[in-house]
Amino acid sequence: MYWGKRLEHCMETEAGEMIFVHADISHLPINNSGAEVKAVIVRTDPHEQDSVVLLPELEALAP
């Protein structure tokens, strides 16, 4: 996963790990493994889709 204002940080996770992303942090989940991945995504805001802002211009920043 890449995160930060310009997606300048990178994190790799393994099966069974949990991560927390603060609500106002830009982030881009990505699967570089080529293997199928299953994830459980939980949000605390009941209106979470109303607060999501898509930033397609950041996708080009991730390697």
C-alpha cells in the first residue's frame, strides 16, 4: 500500500496482518504479488462513501 500526500510511503503486508489508515490520509492499496488477494475493509463512518474522494492523478505516482 502506498500512502501520503504524494504516495511517497510504501508498506508491504503479509496474510493475516491488519493495518490502520487514518480517514484523511491519501492511500492506494496495490497487489504486486500476482496472486489473488482477499481483504476485509472496515470503516467506522456509516456514510463513508459520501466522504471518499477519488484522486486518479495520484495513481501515476505509484511505481
